[in-house]
Amino acid sequence: MKFEVARKRLSRLAKGRYHSISYEESYFENNPVPDGTCGLYIEKVGSVFAPAWIEALKKMKEAIGEKLTVIKKRPKNEAPREEKKSLKAKEGE
């Protein structure tokens, strides 16, 4: 997979959150082929690294599923949970 394709896929996964993509090559004297590392980052999810883009994107999808939760917004006229509990306790007295 090319860098540009991985960048577009990461952008879709980020859904408007800050994100970054990087590729790093390490060269060793006894290895003529560089070792490459693909890195992806999404705000509130974190970073993942892998030797190939497809693996890094799979790891990021897993991280998104584990780290991000959907928070239901409370209607403006509804009291917070703590207040609800205290109101129920007072009604029971």
C-alpha cells in the first residue's frame, strides 16, 4: 500500500480528530534492505506501529474499538445521576 492511500484511510478513521502518519527507515551495516516502520496516531486513541501500512491500519482499527466509547448526551432538562439518586432517596423518606 502506498503512503498516500494509507494517509487517506487514516483520515477516514480519525473522523475529524487530529491525526498523523509517519514512515521511518532504519539502515544497518549488515542488512542491505532497510527496516521500515509505519506509524499512525489519532488523538484520544494513541499511536500504533507496524512494518506495513495494512498491519498498522488494522492495529489502529482495533485501538479505536477499545479506546473510544460513545458518550450519550444527557438532555438539558435532565438532572445528573447523583442528583437523581438523592431525589429518589428523598421521595422514599
